[in-house]
Amino acid sequence: MCGLAGFVGLQHAPRWARERLEAMGAVIAHRGPDSRGYHVDETVAFAFTRLAIRDLASGDQPMYNETREIVAMTTGEIYNYPQLRELLVARGHTLHTKCDTEVIPHLYEEFGRELFSKLDGQFAIVLFDYREGVFLAARDHFGVTPLFYTHRGDTLVFGSEIKAILEHPAVERRVDLTGLDQVLTLPGLVSPRTMFEGIHSVPPGTAVEYRPGDQPKTWTYWDLAYPRADAELDHHDETYYVDRVEELLIKSVEKRLQSDVEVGFYLSGGLDSSLIGGIMRHLLPDAELRSFAAAFPERELSESDYQRLMSNVLDSTHRERLVYDEEISARLRDVVWHAECPLKESYDSAAHTLSEAVRESDVKVVLTGQGADEFFGGYIGYRFDHLRRAQPGAVVSTDLAEARLRARLWGDESFFYERNDVEFRATKAALYSAAVRERQLEIDCLEHPLVDPERLAGLHDLHRRSYLDLKLRLGDHLLGDHGDRMTFAHSVEGRHPFLDRELVEFLATVPPELKLKGLEEKYLLKQVARNWIPGRIVDREKFGFTAPGSPHLLRQDDPAIKALLSRERIEADGYFDPDRVEQLVRQYSTPGFRINVPFETDLLMTVITFNMLLDLYHLPAHTA
């Protein structure tokens, strides 16, 4: 994966454009420190920063078709590149490299805007077709690879990170209050929303078309389709599903080992990453495997015993990176700069530390276990849903307003996603300043579209939650600020075998009772894993990976944190209520006070990191 930046418009001076491009590329140099490439004329200005992983000698971009009428840049990985290359050569195309990204301009020649549906991988793509005078961009199916854009006047500006877009002089810096409301209300930001007003995140499985002088248009080229709960499906025995998932997962790991540089893996000590490591060892029986793990000095937060157990089983060269309390706060400002959004937890500091350890070991690519919880029923919410079905009314009771809201949002008035949202609106109202509170209905993220309700209609609860986790938790939070931004902060690419389109589309056909059997989460995946890793890992209780929160930061008595929470600062910024912030500071500073994650929200962590975001990106105060 690499970095993209640029702009397309009716007319600009090439020399001026080149200067802008160099500034845009420089600010995301961490995404691609190995080389840079440019394409500049009066209409198109493309910049590329490369992290060399495949065809190290010949893979620089932009890429062109034979006539140079199509120019394209791709960041990420196209895993079905060999098959696509063979198809293109058979149709008469000339390809000069062994780099997977070279297929893109030629595929566009053959298939036009349908090319995105032909791809198997994790990618962000931009291209310009000089024959038609059209710009196209797309983000991969699950949103592993980020892509942002904004339309200002007669120019569309894009980048792999927002900080590149902000280097363009036409782009103003303003806070998107609905983005802030999303961070507080949902697991994190949800595309197309960002924290910057007017700057959009391309949603997963979505493409953008822009003709200079016109308005950008978007369309969905892929979405996950779960069957209705009352649909008649083919049924097989458990062994069939175990064997098929195992087959597809092995195939997925094998694809993600394609590389001309060393591939390591994250080893948390849990089921998902351990299984990935086991399959890697099977596929690479004689290779040196490199595993990486973050651990905490506090025993209650650390999984190091299980990490070391799995490292011994896999015979991997293991690097354990201890994350000390003071390091969490010391890294927080850098973390926010890379994340480009406020945070509700400090875990990203640990992820940032871990990717640094990978890069220090001269490894550029790591495989992770991300994505298993969303498609195998791994979160506690899936168990709550099961209890609600078994004992109606025993788990969730709600008032009429909450029932109506849930029916509108989730298609089921008794479906409990994250919290009682009517009640939490009051919590947010108390936290917001008076000026923001006056606009609360306008900025309320639940009053803006989040998911297509047609996709939720008639679904089994497990599938409904899985689809919502895919849309509201995975793409922009776990794969975004938590994943991509933290790995690429140190020029490391993360790959996720559980997020394979063929695997996930098969999992959509698996009966829900095989994913959550009774109250046993990830039952089907555990049966697969028994062939690969010790039962002690398979059967251990799920361990939620957490890191010290804002109460810990307050106890450190850090002057910088105090300044971010001071009454003077809160009043001057105008986003939060100074009395409520002072009240939270007193409450969170109480000896022994703890936040019950994930059931309670660390409000002060969001305030702290939001104020860091204001400073780092020179965002203006809110005025009535």
C-alpha cells in the first residue's frame, strides 16, 4: 500500500500544480517513503508515494495504458493480479512490469467503470480517462484502504489521508459537528462523514465519478447481502461448513502472502490471530515466521502468556513490545495526527507502538486477525441478541421514543445496537456547549442516513448486527483510525485474511446458529481452529483488548492534559460545556474510578483528543 494525492479541475498552471503536489505528497510520506511519482498537466495533477512491496525495481506509479490516454494510481494490493494479467495479455494488451497495479488502466480499457467489480484485493484507485474527460475513484469492498475527497469550485481534491487534501489552498478547515456526534454516539466515524466539513470519505465498496465543471457522483459497486430470515436456503451438515471455511481461509492467507518483501503477523494470543499464524506456518513450513505483539506490564491487561505459547507452537521469531502507561499519553498527540479524528479510547497508542516495533524489525507487511468478530458473531452484542430472542423482554426494555428510533434506524424496535440512544442524547446535550446544543437536532448523527434500511429488512438478528458492525464499526474505525492509520504511521501495510470477499460472501450463507451456538461465540470458527492451534487458545474466554483511559491520564498530572481540559480552553473553543467538563474531571479523578468499557463511554478521552485535533490541524473555534 502507498499514498495517493492530487486534484482534477478545468484548468491550472502545471508548475503551480507540481508545487502543490509536492507539498501534498510530503505530508503523507509515511505512507510511501521509498519513491514518489507525478503526473501533471493543465487538468490533472496526480502524486504517488510508494511503499515498495511487489516488483521492487519496476513498480513506480502512475501507470498508463499503451496510448497514455488513461493514467491511473493504485494503493493497496490486487490479489487476483496474475489471473487479470493473463486475461489482459490474451486480449492483446502489453504490460511491462510484474507489479499488480499495472493492470488497472488496461482493465479500465476493457471494462470501463465495471473494472472495480473484477478486483479481489484491498485498494484505493484513482484514474483519469483523457478520451472521455472523466475522473474515477474507488475504495475496496471492506474499506481496508482509505480514500478522501472534496469538491471546491471547479476542482476535486483527493488524498489517501485528509492532511494531504488540507495542503490545497482551496480547502478550508472547519469541524464537521455531525462527525463529532458520530464519534460520541457510534463506534467511530462512518463514511462518507469525516471530522472535516466538506471533506468526504469514500465509503467501502463505492466509486466516485467526476467530470470537471460538473458535480461528483457516487455509486455502490458492491455490498454484502444477507438472506432474509424466512428465506429457504440449502442446508448442509456442520462438517461441510467447517471444511469450506477452512478451505477459503487457507486460500485467503495464501493470497495475502504475495509479496517481494518479508511478511510478518500480529499475534494477540487470541483465537483469530493465532489461527492466521497457524495457517501461515502450514503454507510456509520451512520459513522464518516473524510475529509481533503488544503487551502491558499490568497482568489484567496483558495476554503475553498466550502470545508466548503460540509463538512457541508456531516456532516464530517473536517480538513482544511492552507498552508502559506513560507511553500511552506520550504518543497520544501523534496518534491523533495520524488518526485525523478524536478517540474514545487510548488503544490506538498501543497499535501505534506495535507498528513501530514492526518497522524497527525491517518488516513492511503484517497479517492480522481483524474481521473475524464481525462475521462469526464474536462481540458480546451477539449473545445479548440471543438472550433477547430466548427471553423476550428479559434483556432490553425501552420507552416508546426509543422503540420508534430503533425501528427507524435498525428495522426492529427492540433491537439494541450500542446503547439507549434517546438517553444518550441527553448525555451529549450536557457535554456540548450551549451554542452547539442549539444545533443538536441538526447535527445529530442519528438523524442522518447511516445504512440502507433495505439491507436490514427481515434479517436474522445475528445478520443484522453483523451488517451494522460491517458498516458502523469495521470500515472507518477498526480498519481506519485503529488499523490503517496506525500501521502506516510507520510505513507498514496491514493485510486481513478474514476480510476476503469470497470468504465473507460464503459466510453470509452459513446458518446463524453455527456462528453463535447457544451463548458460545464464534462456534464455527472454533471448530475450524481445532485443526490448527492448541485447545487452550481455542477455548479461552474472549479477551477484550483495552488500554488505560482518561482517568489514568488525569492521575498522571500531566500539565498538557490539564491545559486541554482547563475552563479557559473549553470556553475559548466553544464546543463543550465547561461546567460539565469540570464535573467529569472531578468524577474521573476520584481514586479507584474506572470506566466499564465497552458499556460506558470515556467522554473525557473524546474531549482531550478532540482538542488535540483542533490544535494539530489548526481548526477554528465554534462560534454561535
